Amino acid sequence: MDAGWEFDAALWRWEGQEAAWVFLTVPEEVDDDIRLLAGPRHGFGSVRVEVTIGASTWRTSVFPDKQRGFVLPVKKDVRRREGVEIGDTVTVRLTLL
């Protein structure tokens, strides 16, 4: 499957009990495509993806959020390597696995 998208999104901090998590929100049009193409979902309704931000590529999952659609966690080591912080807008390449 070669379902992939490129988009810009801002990094934001989860405002829950575990405020250390940083995410970006998948745009609505990409969210709609993922829901149509993803097939069976995994734990918590997650969908496996490969992500590239800058020179960093990794495999992770996007997770459904009732208020935002799908959200993508961005690990601290990726943010550090790419020199990005909460509030920064990044270009994301996302591919379904």
C-alpha cells in the first residue's frame, strides 16, 4: 500500500495527566483518507504509519482523538534532532503501513 500524504502541522503539548506528550494534529482531509484506507485498527483505534520530519524517519501510530481527529505523537529525540519545539510548524510526510 502506498497511501501517503505531506502536510504542515504545529506541535502541541497534551493537556492531560501526562503533560510530557507532544503531538501534532493530522489535517482533516488526511484524517478522512486514513479512516477510509486504514483497514483494521489496533489498540485504542490506532493506525500504524511511517513518518518523516526533516531528516528523521520512524514508525509509530496515529491515534483518534474525539476533539481533533487523528493525532501523531512526536518523540523528544525526534524534536531534538530536528531542532523543533512546541508551537513550531513542521512539514510531515505520513505513509500508512
